[in-house]
Amino acid sequence: MTETQTKNRSPEFRAAAGAMDGLREDLCRHVFAYRPLPPLSPEGRVMRLLPEGVRRYAVWTPHALVLFAAFIVLMAGFATWHYRFLMGVVPAIPVAMTLIRPIAAFWGSLLATVFCAILSGGELLGPSAFVAQMVVMVVVAARTRPRTAVWMWLLALLFGMLLEGGETSNTASLATVSAFALLVVTVVQVRRDAEREVTVQRTVTAVERDRRTLLEERTTIARELHDVVAHHMSVVAIQAEAAPYRVENPPPELEQAFVTIRENAVAALTELRRVLGVVRADDYEAPDAPQPTLAALDGLLDNVREAGLETVKTVTGAVRELPQGVELSAYRIIQEALSNTLRHAPGATAQVEIGYVLGGLGLRVVNGPPTGLVKPSPGAGHGITGMRERVAMLNGEMTAGRTEDGGYEIVAFLPVPPPSRPDDPDEGADTLVTGRGGAA
């Protein structure tokens, strides 16, 4: 029957056709498929409580329980009066088969029931067959999905009613007991699947949140650095325009070179404004003041002291002017570190150490453990992400972690290239661009 013909049928017919397809999918296809029962995860909540030596064997607990159930079925068969060996072994085989071929084990349990009924002279569900049928349905339901449990229960009920005829007391007992057992297994399985789905969704959400946070931090850094880059490009454009007037009778080639420099600088400024328009948020407001540098650090420390954070600043090395991008990143790193201290370690003290070395700038912000009655605010680690992005932008290095006394420490190094030497060939070009007569 084609798909078009099925759609033209009544809803009841389509529901019945879908049910039959489900039956074939669950219990008729791949009947003898090899599906070994995997061991338990050693990282489970219960397994982590066990010693390492015991955990290595405890992961095989489900297999041991199934084999123990097969042994119980075997002993129940030996308790009968007719053909004790066969009455125990035949129904015990499908129970053991659930470890490797669960669907084949279900059909095998039905055949074993018929076989035991013939040997016992007509008793359909003896002790061994009853226990075997129960165990097989429970184990197979636990290894498959809830829909399979429903199909097994219906088939076992129909199978027993057909074989017993008018007397269905044994089948009714099996249907009642197995219904409760399968219901418990199905509820546990549905809950386990729901927990797994929630865990997957939480993982995906956390990854997306981290990715969004990273993009937001990079956007913020791009907006802040726009002012720094735009300032330098403006200086290049202005000095390229003024440079020909500082040289008496400049050659045409030199004038054309400065014109080209100015045109490129203006074009770069235009592109910077366009990029800033792309990354600017809807509620973004341009800053009224220039981007901060380390010269404004004392004002930041005064503000955090007024907020209740005792802060000590230590500066080592020869203080010098650094590139604006480096100073801005250093200021923001210290600012974020002190903000984290205020949020996550109320009542603690902080130390800010700045080291000027030959190859760059070293930063260290360390705070003690929280004290007092104020409860620390929970954090998502976004501040650390922003710091790492600023350090990575400058090809620096950063470490962050807890100290032995329960505080927190952030250490960063921002490399700064050494100044050009007087005999550097590029120095002449830089001098020509900046002008020998001073700033424009």
C-alpha cells in the first residue's frame, strides 16, 4: 500500500497501521540482532562511592542479576515432577539470552512456555515458565523502549488466552503481575531518558551561553579599541596632510606619497566607523571621555575603596608610557578583577601589582577569602572570559585560580615590543610621518 493510499484512509485505519508498523519495528525486525548488555558506568553516582577494586567488578551487577534469575528458573524447574532437567533448562535459556539477544529471548520465552506445557501434561504456566516469562519481559523492557513493553504485555496476554482457552487463571496472574512490573520499569526508563535529555539540553545551553558571552566580550573589546585605533589613524591623516608644508620645495613624488597616505588613513577611518556600526548594540552610547589608561588607575582604586574593598597598589620597574591598547587592556583587567572581588569575596582585601619589565607589562591581582556576614554573589565566569580575550588579543599569557588561603589570584603578562633603535631603517619613515617639528 502506497503512502498516498494510506493518507486517504480513515484516522482509525491510519492509527492501526501505525501500531502494526510499531509492532514490526520493535519485535519482528532484527529479531536475532546481537545487542550485548553493556556494563554500568564506573562514574555513576553509586559507583563513585565504592572502592576502586570493588568498582571494577560492580559494573557487571546487571549481568550477575540476570544470570541469578536464570538460576532461579532452573531451580524452579527442578522442583517439578515431570522432566525436571528440561523443565528447568529450557525456560532458563531465554532468560540468559536477554544479555545478548533481547528480542529473540522474548520469542524464545513464548516457545519455552509451550514446550513446558507439553512436558507437564497441559499446565501452561508452571513455576519455571511463569518466572522465566516475567524476567524476560522485565529485562527486555529495560533494554528497549516503553512501546516495546506494551507490545510484549499484549502478546503475552493474547498468547496465554489462546493456549488456555476458557481457563485463563494463570494468564490473568501473569498479566497482573507483569503489568505492575513493566509499569515500574517504564516509569524508571522514561525518567532516565528525561534526565538524559535535560543533561544534553543543559550542555547545549551552556555551550551556546559561553559562545554568546565570548562574542559579547569580543564585541565590547572591539568597540573600546575603536577609539584607540581611530585616534592613531587620525594622527596619521593629519600629519600626512601637514608634512609637505614642513619641507621647502618638496619633490612631487613626496607630495603624492603623503596624499596617498592620507587617503588610505581616511579610508581606514571610514571602514572603522562602518565596523563599529555593525558591532554596536541598539542601546550602545558612545563614551564622552577617552578610553582609560593606567594613569587613571588611582581613581579606580579610590572608587573600590569607597565601595568597601581595601586595596593596595604596588608598582615595580621603570614606569613608562605603553601603547594605548596595552594600557586599556591592563586597566580593564584590573577593573574586572576588582569587580569580581567585590561580588564574590565581600569583606576581603585585594592587592594590585604592576610590573614594568623590558619585554612588557606584568599584572597580578590577588584577594583574600571572603569575610563578614555578606553572602558572595554567584558568578558565571564571564569576567574571566573577558580577561582572557584581552590577553589573547595581545598575545599575552594569563592564569587564574584559587590560592591556598581560599582567595583568588589573577596573573597576566602583556608583551610590548621594544622601541625601534635609532639606526633602524623604519625609524626614518616613522620620523617622517610624525614630523620632525613636533606633533601637528
